[in-house]
Amino acid sequence: MDERQALASFGALSQETRLQIVRMLVVSGPEGMAAGSIAEKLDVSPSNVSFHLKELDHAGLVSQQREARSIIYTANYDALGGLVRFLMEDCCGGHPEICAPVKAAPTCCPPDEGCVR
């Protein structure tokens, strides 16, 4: 991930509703969620959620797929992992002990499932 893309991602995530949406989609996994369900869970209007989803999509943090009359949104795990790697790219400045707590942090799923570590 280059700096321009990282800035776009951070910009998209710097709004409370969008951050909540991304976290919700990460938890929902590859099945994703319909925009209407997202709006319901966040207790915001569908038009408000659509606006935020468009911003997240533009930043490359979510993907969308039409299923019948719904649009299903999923977290873009590659982009989110790229953002974490961007932050850690120059980790520690030659002092690996600084990054040890981050590398030792538990993941949400087993490593063989392709989760970002």
C-alpha cells in the first residue's frame, strides 16, 4: 500500500459511523451484510449508511455485490491488512523489541484461515 492509499483509508476511517461499519463488516466475515441490515444495527437512516458505504468503497475498504434486490457489503480484508502492514512497515527502527507486543497479539482466527496477523 502506498502513502496515498493509506491516507485515503485513514480519511475514510476517521468518521465514527464508517469505523463502526468497517468493524461490523469485519465481524460479519465473508457473508457480509446488506446495507439495510447495517442501517438497522447502527440505528441510522438507509441514506446515511449508503453515503458512508460509498466513501468506504471509494477508499477500497469494503466491497459490494448485488444479491437479488440487496447489495451485500463485505470488508476488504486485503486492504485492511495492507493498512496494518503500511503502519508496521518500518517497525521499530531496528529495535524489534518495540514491535514484540504487536506481533504477539492474538488473532481473531487461526493462522491457516488467512487472517491478518
